[in-house]
Amino acid sequence: MALPATQNAPGLVLRGVSAPLRMSDFRLIAFDMDSTLINIECVDEIADVVGRKAEVAAITEAAMRGEIADYKDSLRQRVALLKGVGLADLEAVYRERLRLNPGAAELVAACKAGGMKVLLVSGGFTFFTDRVRDLLQIDFTRSNVLEIQGGALTGRMVDQPWGDICDGAEKRRMLLETCEQLGIAPNQAIAMGDGANDLPMMGEAGLSVAYHAKPKVREQAMVSIETGGLDRLLEIMR
């Protein structure tokens, strides 16, 4: 059920919380990657290489809006369509298309300066999350591994020690696991995302933040950033 909304400033909506919030109350911030921390949906851009972007993007959009019940199956379908894409093509997507969203570096830096650890948890792929992790000096990551043979994608993903696919349930589990590892309560965490698969982790966090999100996510988030960059979160923190 959506909470009553108040407009803190143009394009910044609060539900069930009042500003200013104290940064010192939080010890962890967890980010989704695609369309939250970065400007693209990586799977869609990879699909563009093989002329399947429209087909893959339609599935991605439905999944992010919460219209597909089985996220894992939807991701397997999309990855299968990437078969044959080469490593050079993945590098080109990263180099030419992937950009941090406005305010991403500033928000991460401010949170780290405030004593928070940073978690990147994504339904995307380690090929990109590892690079974003290194760029922003992120502490923890969890995402999916694309299988590569002979320098090209096989259309499958690789199982990992924790499981097969990072979906909404795994995002939630990783958030809770990281809180436990840090010795903090989940209400000391911030979770930030844009799609339906972010809602499970956002529901566990002490502060849930939607960034240019799908309607279902905006309606359930405690903070919804609807215009401007990620660092708008800092406007309501002290």
C-alpha cells in the first residue's frame, strides 16, 4: 500500500519520513546498477549488437514494471538472445554507452565520507559491475556471470556459490547478509533502485529510495527522486 506523499522539493517526494534525516543513522547504502547507478540497461545494449534490442528491451521493461512474475526466467530468455556477442562488443558497450548517472559519484563519496559501506547488487552482469565497483571503490557486489567460451557469449549464465541468478529475492538476501556481516540492523541500511526486482531489498531497509523509478516502485519508496541526480538524496540528509 502506498504511503501518503509529501513534496519536499520539486521532484523529490517523501512518504512516511520527514527531512532532514541523519546520515549517521545509516551504516550501509545498497544500490541497484542498471538505470539507477548507471544510465543504461546493459542487457538491452548488448542485445543491440545482435539486432535484438527492441525484443530484449520489451522484456526488460515488463520485468522492471513488475509485470513478469518469474524474473529469473525473463533474464534467461534475454541472455539466450545474446549468444555469439564477442568480448570486444561487451567492451564497446562499457566504453561507449555506459555512464554513471548524474550525482552517482557524489552520493557514493558522501556516503563513504559519512562512514557508510557501499553495496552494489544487480540483476546485471559482473562484466560491468566489477568495473563500476572499481571506479567508485564500492565495498561489496553481487551480480550475474555471463558464460563466455571462445571469446563469445554462449547465451547462458554461470552458477555461483551463492546460487544461480541475482533476482529480487537474492538482492534482499545479500542486503541482509551484508548487514549481518557488518554487525548492523537492516534499519541502518539505505536501499536504492528503480525496478520491481529492487522492492524486496527496499522493503528491508531503514530507508528506501526510488530513482527515476517505475510507478510501482515510486509508490512504495519512502523517498522518490523524480527529477535531478542521485545526489538529491543529500538534500534531505544532514
